[in-house]
Amino acid sequence: MKVLVVGSGGREHALCWKIRCSNRVKDLYAVPGNAGISKIAKCIDIKIGSPNYFADLANLVKKEHIDLIIVGPEAPLVEGISDYFANQGLRIFGPNKRAARLEGSKAFAKHFMKKYGIPTADFCTFTNFGDAVEYIKKKGVPIVIKASGLAAGKGVSVCFSLEEAIDSLRRIMVSQVFGRAGQRVVIEEYLEGDEVSILAFVDGETFIPMVSSTDHKRIFDQDKGPNTGGMGAYSPTPVVTREIERRIEEEILYPTVKGLLDEGERYVGVLYLGLMITRDGPKVLEYNIRFGDPETQVILPRLRTDLVEIIEACLSGSLNRLEIKWDEGATVCVVVASGGYPGKYENGKEILGLEEVGSMENVFVFHAGTVQRNGKIVTSGGRVLGVTSSARTMDEAVKKVYTAVDKIHFDSMYYRKDIGYKALKIGG
Ligand code: AMP
Ligand code: GLY
């Protein structure tokens, strides 16, 4: 069969790599892809978000007789790409526009959780700045302020002083730094605990959780500095014990999928739970409606079962007949970024050492911001590479990943030195 992956980051490179391992797949396409993806898939340059990109993608799919489309990022799903393709009889993996509101509108997600008794932080939503300020003054700090709409992971402020909280509100609601995404804000209770990501395959009725993982959102070591798209990840997460796993399934995954059905939505795709494991148990920080980035880079190397077989089972509603197998070991992914990211940075730096690292056993180099220029691979984004290693233990995986990263060089490259250390501390 022929498969198309939509997106251009490390997550999409990992997806393409895993799809290439499937003996069901003959041809693989990516839109727009990157330099790493182009080694294993045919990259087609259609700009995600351009005025007619749904139609351009559909034309490509029809012309090339592509059998299955897999969507990486959230924006096309929130904009309704699944409905558009399904209406034309094309097979696409990812939830429809109504179900995608779980990520597209934090206000929707919070009201949904409240209605179905799914554990999450207490909250209120506001469209009026004055009312929101009054509420913050009443509740006090710490408090968490979120733009309701999509804000590329930057719309959340955890505030420890009243000034900071009012300032965040003003930026979102008055200065409108996130545009329409900030017309409504969610203000919620601050939760303490350990953060984990649990992703699950969902076929509308049945769900199968993937192995646990944790990402590192802040730019600097010891979780300091501003938030980024993710500086690294590891899997598994030691705090997710069997008991916590059971509670996540019973208290969160089951009522979410059932609640969606009660609302008339068959959710087909990957459901991502951003969770805080608190003293009272797991609570939802956010839903995402897709694979996580960089979580996918640590999850897929542990997956033993054919990913395309799983996706087809989701699409045909037969996940209950499938057993998904995972490696017992550990994986760690270190994101190598351009100096200056998440602020200003320069592109076009030649990347050296890729071949040497590529030949290391159980090391994967997933490209994110790279392009090929005059036969060389150069940087073209803030997050450049996701270097992942897998090993029997977390300790070995951490050592190996940093040995690999040490072999890579480009001008002003930056990476965190403490990815996975949290798991070592908790685990042993
Ligand atoms: P979100 O995009 O909603 O996952 O929020 C981004 C980050 O903000 C999360 O990864 C957490 O580190 C933090 N965060 C979000 N909500 C809360 C909360 N209620 N309490 C504490 N931290 C939070
Ligand atoms: N790792 C966070 C995300 O994918 O949204």
C-alpha cells in the first residue's frame, strides 16, 4: 500500500521510520517532510496552512493513489482535515473536527471533563478581562492561566505572584498576543506532582494505551527558563506504576472515550493525555489529539507491533482483536537545537557527524529542522534533531544517547545535559 505522512518534525520522521518497517507498505510520501525524512520517503512540498492545502493534499492523494494518510500536527485536525478527506472517501487517521476540540479549545476540554467526572484542576473560563482579574484576586496564587485556543504550546502561564498573573491575562486578553486563541481564557488551580504523557490508540470504542513517557518542556537544565516545543523525552516513566496505569485507564481514558460516544463522537486516532500524577492520583492537564513531539521519538522505537496494522485496526474498529507488543527496555531522546531557540536563532549551519551516529547500534537520529543544500545537510529550524537511544536500562540509554550527541556538531548547537535524569532519580 501507499502511505502519506503529513508534517515535518521529529515526530513525523519517527512515524516515517516506523511505517517503513511495515511490510505492508510499498511507497511512503511525506508533506512537506525534511532532509532526514527524504531519505526514506518521497517529500512533496505543500505548505501546511497555505490557503488551499486540504485540496492540494487531496489532489496528491488521488493522483498517486495513496491508500492511507497519517496526520502529525494538530492544526490540520483542528481545522477539519479528517472530515474533508472522509467526505471524499479517502482514508485518514486522526479525529474529526468536533472531536479535535479536545485540543483546539481548552475551555471545551475542561467543560467536557467536568461533565464526565474526569479528574482535572478546578477552573473557570472568562471572556471578560475585568471578571478574570477579580477571579484571580479572589483565588490567589499560585494559579495557572491558559489561552483557550491553539497557541503552539506557548499559551500557558504558571503564575506565582498576582502581578505575574494579571500581566499574563493582559497579554492574552488585552494585547491579544495569541490572537483569537486568547479571546477566552481558562484559569485553573495549580497542581503539584510529576508530569507524564500517556498516549493511546483509539478506534472509537476500544483504546489501547502506549508505554508511558515524559517530555522536558523548558529550555535549560533542571527545568529552568522558558517553555519550548520539547527538549527531550524518556520512556518509561517510573512514577507510572501498575496501579497508576490502572487508574489512568479507569478514571480518565475510559470515561473520555465513553463521554465522546455519549456526545455522538467516535474518536478514531491517537489520544494524548498530559497528566499530573498528584497525591490524589492522576489528573488531566491537557488533551492532545495526536502523537506527541518528542514523545513519539521514544515511544515508537519500543513498539514491536506493526504500526500500520494498528492504525488499520483503529480505522476498521477492530482494536479489541489486536495485541500490541512493546520492548521492555528504556529509550531517551535528546533534542539538539539551534543556539538562541526558543528565541531568535540562525539557520543554514552545516551539520557534521550524522553518518557516524547513524551507524551506532540502537541509536536513531530523527530530523526536525533540517534541509539538504548543495549535498550538505544544514539547519532550518529551532529544534534540529532528536537523537534517541534504546537500551536495557534507563542508565545505559542515557549514557549512550549523550555519547551519540557528542559526535554531532554544528555552529552554536545547544542541548540539555539532564534528559532522563529525573527517571534515574525516581527509579533508583
Ligand atoms: P498544557 O499545555 O496545558 O499542558 O500546559 C503546559 C505546561 O504548563 C504543562 O506541561 C505543565 O508543566 C504546566 N501546567 C499546566 N497546567 C497546570 C496546572 N494546573 N498546574 C500546574 N502546572 C500546570
Ligand atoms: N510534547 C508535547 C506535545 O506534543 O504537545
